[in-house]
Amino acid sequence: MRALLTYVLIPGVVRIGHTRVSVFGFFAAAGLIAAIWLSQRTATLAGVSPQKLWDAGVFLVFSAFVLSRVLLIVQDFAAFLRYPLIVMSLPSLTYGGMALTAIATCVYLRMSKLPLLATLDAWSPCAALLAAVLAFAHFVEGTDAGMPTRLPWGVVTPGDTVLGRVHPVQLYGMAGALVLMAYLLRVLTRPHAAGSVAAVALLCGGIASFLLAMLTQPTETQGNALLDPGQYISLGAAAVGAWLFYRPGAPAQEQA
């Protein structure tokens, strides 16, 4: 009994007795549930059907899971034939998988007759909440660690014996996402033009993510690229947000 109550935290895994649970997977599942639950509140504020938005959220999650693994199989079909269980268990949420998920979700929204901009407005606070949970998951797991620092709030990444104290960028990201979520909910409760909430989310989230990446250990240690892939995505998100906010023909945002 005592063995079941004793857990040992190793990189990415919590061991409870003979059972091993993925730290990131546990938090990701909890974050998705919380985000979909919040969408039932934001749907009413954005003027869309809560039930349709719930169904769309479930479709998005299912599509991300299925399409990412389909892409993984297509990229190395020979390895899948030889080691199917190992390939299917690999982390597979890539930029390509996210792009396919976005396309599939847009098609689903059109077929379900859900207005795109209003749906994005309703999803924006939910996405910020999910981002906060995932950032905390990275902190607990010890991944996406920051650059070395001498600041008093620096932390030591589990298993790291080289860099020492580093910026807790995961906690920075979590705090920023929670502040953004609160602000988006405030904007959503006031009269607003369709798409303006999503515009703020993309613009602020993209800029914040780009700046935080400056304090995060680079994903590529070799090569001559000016930016990490994630930073290009952040700049693209910020550009889309700016276009949504200032797009030609957009109705002026109403004052509260």
C-alpha cells in the first residue's frame, strides 16, 4: 500500500507503484477538459451555439490526434510496418499536424454553419487557458527550459548538471497566458466586432511567445537560422492578429 502512495518523479514520468503516468499527458488532458468546459461560457458571450462549439472542440482535439499520427505514419511507413506500437506512441504533434488540423477544423466549421470569426472569439480565452496549463506542464516535466540566469528566482531543471539556474520561462508563459485569458474574457463580455477578440489573442500571444523564446534554450543548436521554427510561427500569428484587427471592411469596434 505504501508503495502505491509513494511516487518517484523522473523526466516526463510519474511512477505510482508499477504504474507510470506521463506528466505532460496528464496536464494536457486536464487542460483540454478545462478549455472545452470554458467554451460553454464563452460560446454564449460570442453569440454561437454552445452545443455546436462543444462538438467543434471535440472534433478539433480528435483531428489533432488522428491527423498527427497519420502524418507520422506517412513520413516513415516502413518503420510503422515493423514497429507499429512504438511509432504510434511517439510524440507526433508537429507543425505539419497542426496545419492539417486547422484546415480540417475550418472545413468542419463551414459544414456546421458556425461563423468563423465568432467561433475564434469564443475559443480565444479557452486557448489561453490551455496554453497556461501546458506551460505549467512543461515546468513540472522540466522541458522547454530557459537560458541560464543569476536572478534569485532562477530554477534548476531536473536532470541538468551543466547550466545550473535558468529562467523559469514556463512560469513566465503560464502567468502571461492567465493574464491574457482574463483580458480576453473581459473584452468578450463587452460589445465587440466579430474577430476582434481573436485578433487580440493572436497579436498579444504571438508577441509574448516570440519574446519568451528569447529566454528559452534553442531547439536547434546547429545551423545558421536566425530564429527557431516556433518564433516564425509566433510572428505569423501576430501578423494574422494585426490583419484581423485592421482588416479592410472590418466593422469598427464598439465602445463599452
